[in-house]
Amino acid sequence: MLNKILQRTIISIILCVASFATIYAEPTSQALPVFSRVYDPARSPINDGNEALKIAQRTNRKVLIEVGGDWCAWCHRLDKFIHSHPQLKKDFFNTFVLVKVNVSEANDNKEFLKVFPPALGYPHMYVTDKNGKILESKDTADFLDKKRYSVKKFYTFIDKWKSD
């Protein structure tokens, strides 16, 4: 009996460590928390933000709140851009804990967003420190060069926010 309890405990520990390692190792789409992957009108950005802050505190990263939605073509382009540049993606997710916040007719998340400066367009980004203090409001059009997202401009942004 004690042997079975010990085996279950060891298996639980291994699964927990493997899960933790997956989330904080090289980021893959599947390893990221759900709030970093999708705009979901049913999700609570307050709960997601609190979870992101916990992760940011444990991993010494900033939180990046990306406001947009599935209806937003530029949101999809931004996602595709980040995920098609493996090193940039790695550096991005090593610098930020991403929280995607839906804005749509289904849920505009007005209550959550009222503490932030107004978005100039979508997607729009807000950077906070690991305690939730707003550090920057960023129009993602600033990352464009000839109507395409620029790796160089993105790295300028990432480098600005890398933790010490």
C-alpha cells in the first residue's frame, strides 16, 4: 500500500515538473497558457492577468497585454509573424508573459480595459511590470515597415523590456 502511494506521489511530481518545464522552456504554441494563445470572449482578463502576474513574478518577466480579437486581420498577421520567426518568438516569450484580451461585440471587456490608455487600433499592446504597473501603451503599427511587421523593430521593443 505504501509502495503504491509512493509511486503515485512520484508520478505526480514528475508530471508537475514536466508541466512546469514545458511552460517555461522554449515556448511552443501548445506549451503557452491558453490566455497567451487565443482571444476568448468567455475568458476573464482579470483572472488571466492575475495568473500572468504570478508567472511574471516567478520568471522575472514583464506582462504584455495584447488587445484584439479573432475578427482582427492584423492580430492574425502579428501572431503569424511572431510564430514564423523562431528566435524572435523565443526572445519575445522569454521577455513577456502574453495575455490576449478579447474586444468584440460578444465581449468588449470594457471594465478591465478602463484602467488602460485608449487603444489606437488593434492589435494594441500594454506592457506592465511583474506587479501590474502599466509601463507602456504600444500601437502595433509602430512595428510596421512597408506594411509588414519588422523583425528589427520588434527586437528594439523586446530589448527595451528585457529584465535586468
